[in-house]
Amino acid sequence: MIHTPPADKIETQPVPLLDLKAQYATIRDDIQAAIDRVIEAQYFILGPEVAALEEEVAAYCQSRFAIGVSSGTDALLVALMAIDVKAGDEVITTPYSFFATAGSIARLGAKPVFVDIDPLTFNIDPANIEAAITDRTRAILPVHLFGQMAEMEPIMEIARHHKLMVIEDAAQAIGSEYQGRRAGSIGHLGCFSFFPSKNLGAFGDGGLVTTNDEDLATRVKRLRNHGYRKKYHSQDVGGNFRLDALQAAVLRVKLPHLDNWTAGRQENADTYRRLFAETDLVVQSDSDPAGGDLQTSGESKLIMPTVLPDRRHIYNQFVIRCQQREALMAYLKERKIGCEVYYPVPLHLQECFAELGYPPGNLPASECAAAETLALPIYPELTESMQQTVVHAIVNFYQNP
């Protein structure tokens, strides 16, 4: 077992939560050439760069169609618009996610209906969905959180039985798999984000919608550009959700590297598990499925992320559960070790959704995750020495209070 000396006796090194400069250094020349190509062409909105990216990402995601849009948030919004979600409709989703998941529903005047998560994977629990369906339910919007896909087979079965649409929020999950199928290829629509911190990140905002339905693909394309059937002829009331050619060019350089970067994240996750296994702090997730005893337990412990056997986890984040989360986070940041809480206030308890009537305690697994989870550095350029620094600091926090 690892036992560390008091903090003032430990030599540490800064460990950022994410280091995009390290990634950029490996592809600098190719990125510059791609940017120069766009500048020389002077074609900055949509165009051939975006069309090429759409074709390449569709193939990568095992989808027939891909439509580039302006952000992951706009991907969700335009996907909901494409299936005619409107005021008075209901969309079932998870409360443990980034705000855009529910915010996009509310922006259309529809009602987000929250159901609790599986405490092992942090994804929506299909067992809770059917009881939330009403005659106003229009769609189910599962989130593939932190890089692991939700239980899509039972979700799709429920949707078929009740004649509902399914939109996959795959903002954190490009390349993740469920039973051999890629994120964004199972539901009626899939939504991706290319925010710079994502596994496949642009140099600004960007997003994409996937689908296997040609009619939906055509509609999303119209809606992203003011509903144009042809220029200045609007068939639908759409918006300006267009993807910049510069962002598409950058993403096209990065996409061929994505699987190698994912492998690096997976190797780093294995390294964390090995290093933590040498301590006396860890309790594996499946031995504590409720995950709710950490704050009251007298025994120091952490819980590692659960990876289900039929998944490809791409580790957009490496999220542990821990005792004394706020104190541990402050301790790590004081030592220049990056960490972050995703997400400290579940969506059903956000002030703007108070009128939906979810009191504290209503969705306990989500609230517990919000109180106990902490993301550690996991980017592919992370060294084992840096990971040792992270693990030793956490061990010291618990063993030498």
C-alpha cells in the first residue's frame, strides 16, 4: 500500500486538468496548412471544408448523414426543431448533465422531464423512463456522459413501444460505443460538440448532428441556414446554426488522430486504476452501487469510474467519487493539480427550472453524484509521473489530514 509523508515533505509538479498546447505541438504544421488553405480560398461559412468534414465524421460515427452546426448546444436545438418539438411538448432526459441538455428543450417552450440516473455510469436509468411518459411526451434525450454511452437498447425499445423519437446527446462521446455501435448512430438523431476541451475539439465553438434518416438530414440542413430550401426561400423557420469552414478544416486535421488520442486516455485510465489499487483508499464502484455512503463513512475511500462490458469508454472525463469532495478539490488546486466538478447543481435544482417542481431529494442518485464526483486530468499527453503526483496528493489528503 502507498503511504505518503506529510504534504510539506512531498515534491510535486503542476498537473493541469487539460493541456491543449501539448496536443497542438504535435500537429502545428498540419493545422497551419489547413488554416492557410481556407484563407486562400476565402470560403468561410459552410462550403467544401464543411462538406468534407461531414462525410468523414459520418463515416467515423457509423451514420449515413452528418450535418455540421455552430455548437453542441445548437446541435441539440436544431435536432429538437427537426422533430417538431414545440411549446407544450415534453422531452424526457437526465438532470445530471451540462445545462444545454435541458436548456435546449426549454428554449422551444417544451418541458424537460427529468428522471434519475444509474449511479454506476451516471447515465439516465432506462428503468425510470416509462413511468415519466405522458400523452405530451415527444422524445427521449439520453446523454452519453463523460464518454460512456447510455443503455440504448432498452431506451430504443421504450421509444418504439410509445412511438417516441430519440435524440442522443453525444457531446462528450464521439467514438464511444454500445454493443459495437457508435454514439450518434442508434437514435433518430445524434448531437456532438467540438468545444475546444472535447476529445475532438475545434479552435472555437462547433457542433454536428448525425442521423440515418435522409428526411431528417435534409430538414436539419435547412434549419441550420434560416430554413432555406434555396437561397432566400425559407421552407421552415430556422436559424443561423452554420459551421465555420476554419473550424471544419481544423477538425479534419484532428480527426485521423482521434483514435490514438482515445487510446491514450484509456491507457491513462488504466494507470490511475493501477496506482489507486496500490492504496487503501479505493472501493470499486460495483461494490457500492448506491454510491451514497461516502460522506458518512468513517473509512477513507474513493470509487473509480465503472466501465460496462459492452462499452467503449472514450474518457472525455475521468470522474471519481470521493469523500470530502470540496476539501479535496481545494487541496489539489492549492498544489496546482487540476480537477473539476461536473456538475455541482443537477438540472432539476437549477433556479431557472424551479417552476418544474422537483424538490431536493426527488432524484437522489443525481444529487448524490453532484455532491461526490470529481474529475481528474486524463488527457492523452499526461505522463505517468504526473499521474503519480495526482494519486500521491490524494492519498496524502486522506492519510495525513
